[in-house]
Amino acid sequence: MRHVQGRARRAGAVLAAVLTWAGLLAGAAGCTSDGGGVDRMLGKPPAPEDVIRVLPDDGTKGALPDDRLLVRVLSGRLESVKVVKSQDAQETPVPGRISEDGRRWEPHESGLALAAEYTVDAVALDGHGRRSARHTTFTTYVPEERFIGYVTPENRSTVGTGMIVSLRFNREIENRAAVERAVRVTAEPAVEIRPHWFGTARLDFRPEQYWKPGTRVTVALRLRDVEGAPGVYGLQYKTYSFTVGRHQISVVDAARHTMQVRRAGELLATVPVTAGAPKTTTYNGKMVVTEMLELTRMNGATVGFKKKNGKGEYDIPDVPHAMRLTDSGTFLHGNYWAHTSVFGRSNVSHGCVGLRDVKGGGSQTPAGWFFDRSLIGDVVEVVHSNDKKVAPDNGLGGWNMGWKEWKAGSAVK
């Protein structure tokens, strides 16, 4: 009997121990949510995703630009956070800061880049001093439609003092204020530069007066991922620069048939010209040289001068020393086909300003002399013509607009 009773007591003790351990497990099951009571009792650290929370979630695809990028801990402190953006086969660190209490990390600049992959590596100490590390990745939305801006003048060029910075977009821009904010034009020495929209696809910049010679102008395009229209995002993140050369202004007097060329205020020469004939007059106003061609073809049909059979009223395959003044087809160019007697005496052109030249272009002719002394960005002003003033958006005609009116063309109010 003694032997049987001893075995029963031992069995009861084992059963009691089992019940006690089961009770402890049951009590632990209702403990904290940062890793589980059992794991804590056994000394196991909580899972990294329970300690370090990352937004957007790991594995997210198609995150939008305004989605939030955030790393945080519920308790404890973040030790380090490293975020890298991979875009266009280039990896770029994303700068940010950990809050003073160590609970949060946020980037310095809000907004996610499009068509990019982000990787997040974070290390933190939980509330019990245990270290956790987490690695997450997510990708952002890849837009189907993009817009770009074509910049005038060319990068690293030297231009005349009348140059206007002009961006022509390949898509209509609805969010003009957002796009305008993403373009910055600065000058050294500094001068106030203001934007003006012509319609929804062109944005120009200029100072109140002509640039000072020697000024260096920088155009920073930060258009990438800017939403220019619903679902249409910018593509460019580039910087352009150009230098302003000497100051040269040429005034064409259509009534006197002359052009006075002044550099830095001093008269270089008075050149005989022929301007637009009475039925095809030349615009008045300030026009900027935007293109210089040694030889070019001019066909009247392309600018509306057509015969009854549809062919151009003129078609000259080798116009020498041609300098474009307007988008609508006004040029200042060499003329070898008119009789020499018309220069300085009468106006016979279809709206252009002609200078005497020879076939193929001669360096010693008035046209060759002027061409060799001109820059893109020089101003040619026409006065005393029986025509209207050139429109501000016809070529770089913005100098024909007053400063107050020019500034009113900004989309940022």
C-alpha cells in the first residue's frame, strides 16, 4: 500500500506542475502585442515588423507621389535609418531626420518620385533594449504620359542682351502654377526675373530691362514628377545656363529705308535696307534674333503667300545670311535678287528686312557684315512701318509688353 500511495503522490505532483505551466501559458497569451508573451518569457525578441513600422508597406507597388514615407517605432528608439531611391539606373540617398524622441524618421522633402524603387534599412531598440533591424522595399507609380519643356536658348551659349528664356511644352499644361514653381531662372549678378504664360504650352522669363552684358543666367528645371495635367507628369530634372554677351540693338526705319546698328550705345553703322512692300508690310516693334542660317530656302506658300495655283509667290532655295525674327516668318536676311537700287530707297519685300548681298553670301556685303557681328538674342526694332506692332508671343516679342502686364501673366498669385 505504501508503494502505491507513493506513486499516486508523484502522479499528482506532475499533474499539478502541468496545470500550473498551462496556466502560465494561458496568462502569457493575453500579454503585450509587440512580440507575444511566450516569446518574451522565453527571451526571444519580437519580430522586426512588430518593432519597426514602415510606410508605404513592404512590397507596395504603384505608390503615388503624395503617399507618405515614414519609419516609426511604437516603443524604444530608432538608431539609424537609411533610405535609397533607385531611378533611371541611379541610386540616390534620401535625406531625412530622426525625431528628438527617436520614435520617427521622415524625409526632408515630401513626395515620392515616380517610376522608382525605394529601399529602407532601419535599426531600432525596442522598449526592452533589444535591437531589431528591418529591410523593406516598395516601388512607385509609373505614369504612361509625360511632358517635357524645350528650352531657348541653348545650353552654354552666348547670347545678346535681348534674349528671353522660353519653355515650350509638348503637352497642354493645366496645373500651370505647379509647373511654374518647378522652374527657377536666376542671374549673376542678380536681377529680378519674372515669368509670363502664353497660353497653356509656353512659359517665358525675362527681367524688366535688357540683360547686362556679362550676366550668367541659370535655368533649373525641376519638372520631374510634377503633375502638369491629370495623369501627365514632368520628366526633366536638368540645369541649363548661358552667358549674355555684348549689348547690340539695331533699329530699322521702314520709312527711311535704313538700319542703325548700335553697340553699347555707340553707332557702328547705318545700313541701307528694304522692308515690306505697301501690301506686305513689316511688323513694328522689338524682335529678337532666334535663329541664324548661312543659307536657307524661303517659300512663300509656307507663310501664306500663295498664287492661285497654290504655289508660293516666291521660292528662293538659297537665301543667304538669314536671321529669324518671328515665328510667323519675319527674317532679316541677305538679298541678291533685287536690284541694288532698291536698298535705301524703297520697300519691296514680303515683310522681311533685306540687306544687299550676293548669291551664296558674301562676307564683305552689308548682309555679311551684319551677320558676322550678330548674336542670337540681339534685338532688331522696326519703326515707322505701316503695320501693327508684333505680338509678344510671335517669336520672342515679349519686350513689346510693359512690365506690369508681363508680371500679371504669372500663374502663381
